[in-house]
Amino acid sequence: MKKIDLFMIRSFIGPLVLTFFIVLIIFILQFLWMYVDELAGKGLELKVLGELLFQFSLTFVPLSLPLAILLASLMTFGNLGEFLELTALKSAGVPLQRIMMPIFIFASFLAVASFLFADYILPISNRKARTLLYDIRRKRPELDIQSGIFFNGIDGFSIKITDKDPETNRLDGIYIYDHREGIGNTSVIHADSGYMNVTGDESGLVLTLFNGYAYKDIEEKNVPQEKRSYPFRRDKFTEQTMVIELTGFGLSRSGMDLYRSNYAMLNTTDLTYFVDSLSNRYKTRSEVYFEEFSRTRLFTPAQYFSGGYYQYGDTTKAKELTDFNCRAIFDTLNFQDKSTSISRALNYARDGTAFMTEKSESLVAEAKNLKKYEAERYKRYTLPLACLVFFFIGAPLGAIIRKGGLGTPAVISVLFFLFYYVITLSGEKFAKELIISVPLGMLASTIILFPIGIFLTYKATTDAAIMNADTYILFFRKIGAFFTGIKPEKENEDPGTVA
């Protein structure tokens, strides 16, 4: 390996490690910001919290690496340009492509490592992180109740509140549905306000309710259905305390099979297996639905008559027909038979429409589930590919702007990454919603950004002044001159003339 290769790799590794951990910390802080309400007040040990953060930090590695390569490339070539080292290398006859080659090879190794990491380590980390987060959520159920939605985290109960004060933990508009008997909503409690706390040993949930009613249906035994009067009991209370036994709400660790079929928890081999299985199932169901629709809701004239659906006119002759004029036969019917035939035809049409609507919704839901696995499989390749795309953007752009440090490169990197992230999320969403194909949706960001990288590499190779403001000012002056017919004045046209 030549000295220039070692020099470039050493110049690149430092910024890469620095920016990688900065980006990783940013993603961890974002995770804490999203789940701080579910983690605070749970009484978690530092060991458990550290394990949770470590597992989630591993899940952020494939997304952090492309941004780190982009920022490190900008910083490396920006520093080389700022301190005229890039100019010295070019003056010695070393082209820009040769200068970029060792870092490109190094970035390629990082892309391969990113793919292997995403294929072997990421599924396990995802499964461990999500399982641990699920266990933490179950530890203190009173902290998970959100206003406006039903909370079903306690076995045998469904609880809904209209408002919750985060400072005092006061609950307003409380509805408690007791399903322990398993016979529906036969026992309901409504209270204007109340408080919810867990006992010290976390074995019970204490509900203190104020100003409410308790409704309970009274079961009528040995009474026929037509003679039941459906009595119920209503109790009014000013203050009532309920104690609900909690089982398994400590930090009991769940098994690793909790999310084993989730698409984010599988490697490419498993994803391929699921994609093939779901594709075959989707194709089989489509064929079955079509066959059922054709057999039971679409009738040829011969089937219509021979099947006994036509009950008017000469059915003996009708059975012998395989091709006939429906309008001519319809005109032979009397008024009552015509009305009955039209009514039956409309019923068949409505039945067929309902069948098609039901089965199409089922097939669309299954197709969307299939696209999730396909999109995840493509993501395992698009993220490593993004490492190379961002290198071809960052390296030539750094050579053009010739500005190192974390200032300007960080701003440019964030803008490019946001552009990439928005396109990726949009393409992935469109693909999962069956709007566009999965390859197009998952490769949309690469298709857009890779030509930009090639363009920047070409401009950096030719030393084009695309970051010079005078270049764009002159360009717009020429455009103005084209439309107005007035030629732009040339600066320093006669430098030897003294005013």
C-alpha cells in the first residue's frame, strides 16, 4: 500500500469514528425523547436501563453509518482542500479519482460490514430491545394509561379515561369495564375523577374513585329468552376504592419468541422464506376467490337455466340453449315475470359486489403485509448502498467547498441526509401502501442521489467553481440579457485605462 493510501485512510478514520458516535448519540437521545414517559417512574435498575440503551443503540448502527460516512468524507476532503494538501496532490499529478480510491475501497468494506451487521446482529438486537421494552411497559401499568383510548394491559379489565394530569396523576372521566366473568360488558363503573396507584410490593393496583356510578347486569337464570326483562343494578358512590390483583407486572423477562415473526426481526434468509410463503398464499387465495366468484356468482346462460335459476317460461327449451339472445327471451316474459327477473338480477349483482368488496379488502390487507417483508428485505441492501452513495456526494463536495471542521460539513450533511431520509420514508410508505412497486420505493433515494454524486465528482475533477457566487451571478446575468437584449457589462474590460 502506498503512502498516499495510508495517508488518506488515516485522515478519514478519525472523522469517521467521531461523526459515527455523534450521530449514534443523537439517535439514542431521540429514542429517549420518544419513550421517556414509558421509562420514567418505573424504578428500573441501571443494569436494565443500560441493556435497553445498548440494544437500541445497536439497532441504530445501520442508519448512523451512511450519515457518518457522508460527514466524514466532507470533513476529510474539506480539510485537505482548506490546507492546500489536495492542491499539492493534484500538482504532483495525482488525479482526484486516485485520491478518492483508498477511501472508496474502505467505504466499500464498511458497506459490506453494514450489510452483515444488519443481516446477523440487527434482527437479534431488534428482538431483544423490543422484548425488553415490552416487559418494561408491563411493569407499572398505571403509567401506561393514556387519555382517550382504552387500556387493556390488565387482564380482565378495559379502562378508559378522558383526561390525565401528569403532575398529580389525577384521572378524569374514568370508565372501567369488568370482563373477568367473560360474558361481555355486564359490569361497568363510571367515575368523575380518581387516582390509580400500585401497591408497594407491586402485587395490586389501587383505584380510588370519586363521584360515580356502578352498573351491573343481573343474570336471569332459567328464564326463556322471550320472557327476559334484562334487569340491572345501579349503585351510586361518593368515594370507592378498588384493588385489582396484578400478576406478572414486575419486570419478568419474556422469551425471545415474542416477535419472532415480525419482519424487522428476521434476516434475509428468513425474509425470503416469508416473502415466498406469503406470495404463494396470496396467489392461492386470489385463485380460490376468483374461482368461487366465477362458480357461484357468474352464470353463463346454460348454467343459469340448467341450474334451475330460471323458473319462468319453457325451461326444457332453455336447457338446450347454449347461446341465445337474452333480450329476446326477456321480451317473451309477462310483466310480473319481468319484474321478478330484474329483482333477482339486482340481488345477484349486489351479492356479487359485496363478495368482491369483502374479498378484495382481504387480499389488499394480505398484499400490504407481504410488501412489508419485501420492503424490509430491500432495506437490508439499500442502507449499505447508501454508504457508497453518500461517499460519492461527500468526498467531491468537500473537495469543492474546501472547508473542514464540523461547521459547514455538518450543515450540508444534515441537509443531504434529511433529503435522503424523507425520500426513503416516502418511498417505503408508498410501496407498503401498494402505490408503487417495492424496488422503486426502496431505491428511490439511491436513484435520485447517485446521479448527484456522479455530477459532483465530475465537477470536482474538472475544478469547476460551482460553489463560487460569481459563477451563478454571471449565469443569471446571461439569462437576463437573453430576455432583455441588453448585454451584461464586462468587469475590468480595460484594466489599463485610468479614470
